[in-house]
Amino acid sequence: MKFTLPLPPNRGNARWHWRTEKQKKDSWFVHADLLYKPNKKPPMAKAKISAKLYTYNKMDVDNLFARLKWPLDWLTRRGYIVDDDPDILDWQGIPKQAVDRKNQRLEIQLEEIIDEDL
């Protein structure tokens, strides 16, 4: 599955009041919900994941991962994955990035891992 989502704000160095952060997160979830409906199938028990962020400027890797917090929460709450735990999600390398000042976005690729031993 491929998701193209709005680029979440950079939370890496943010010092927002909890209420401000909740408002921003709720707004981001609404935008994502308008693009994709909640999953009707059972959530993926294990999955490979990769991400590419299209940002205004290049960022540090730690800030790239910080920006993925809300999207991973959204994927979990909307029933696409069981959890964002490292035992569930197998990251296929660090998130990639590219500069696109006019169309900032996040692309996530999810692929279910079928465990043949089950």
C-alpha cells in the first residue's frame, strides 16, 4: 500500500504547549482522513515500511523520524497496522528526503509480511 499524506510539522525541536500540539495533530488527522478511509480489513500484524519526505529544505535524520510520529499513529488508529512497535514495523532503511517547495508531502510504502511459520 502506498500513502501520500500531508507533510506533518517538524516536531523535532518544537516546544509547543500540549493543547497547541493536540490542535495541530487533530487537524493533520482530519486532512489524512479526507484522503484515505479507515481500513476495513484486519490490520497488518507485521509490515515492511519505507518513507520519503518532500520538504522545503533538507533536514537532519532525527527530525525526519520525528515527523513520522503522527503518520504512524494515524496508520495505527485507522487500522492499517497493529502497532508502530519495532517488532511490527520493519524499516527499510532511514527515511529518504527530497526538496519540493511547492508540493511538500510524505509518501509511505507499507508491505505486509506474511509469516509462513504461523
